[in-house]
Amino acid sequence: MPDIDALEQELNQAIAAAGDEAALEAVRVAALGRKGSVSELLKSLGIRVFTMSELDERGMPDVVAEAVDIASLNTAGLHVTMDMDFIDPFYAPGVGTPERGGATYREGHFAMEKIADSGRVLSVELTEVNPVFDTANQTALLAVELILSALGKKIL
């Protein structure tokens, strides 16, 4: 479980270091599949958080479309960060905080493909791959595939 006080302090230090102009406006940030206390912290900062329950209820296509709209509103494009712990550990065991109930292999690709289809992607990063916990590079290989999907490659 992340230390929320430490995360909040780190965030406040980063904001203070940025000066009067924030690098990101919270109204232009969307987070998909966040869980637990981190989700609550993001919401308190004005960031639109789509929980796994909301993904289940609304479906990936609607959620991704809204997230792209939020992140690219009045901008030149969007930056995508995918934490591999968004993916269920069955498909991505090599992460720092594995939690059952994450996205499936196909859902992860679908999300990245839809983001690519928006034509708004300027940059992509993938985080939370931990080779110490990985099994036969399964997570690392999936991470590479997901980046390719975010850049327009289709798996089906």
C-alpha cells in the first residue's frame, strides 16, 4: 500500500518547484484503472479517474474516448503513460504492485489501439515493469507490444 502522505508531500514539492505555472492542468489529465488510495488522491487533485468498476460498467471504448477527449482538449496532442500494474498479474506478473482484477491482455491492447486511433498521441511511456518479479520476460514482452499498439499496430 503506497504511503499517501509521502506521495502528497512529493507532489506538493514538485508543484512548488514548477513555480507559478503548472506543467499539467488537472482538468487535462485522465487516469484509467487506478485503484485504492492513489485513486482518491488523484481525484482530490481534480484529476478524472476511471476506476476498474467504471470500465466494467461503461466499457473500454466509451472510457478511452472520454479520456482522450479530456487529455487532448485544447492541446497539440496527448502523452500516454501506462503503468503495467493496470494489467492483471495473470498477463503481467512482473510489476511492483500486482493486483488481481486488472485489465486483460486484450483490454490493454484495445485501450492502446483506441488511443492510437485518436491520432493525438505525441509520446508514450510504459512504467512499472519489474524484471525481478517477471516470469520468462512475460511482462516485458507485453510492455513492448502495448507500446506498439499505442503507436498504431493492431494485434487483430
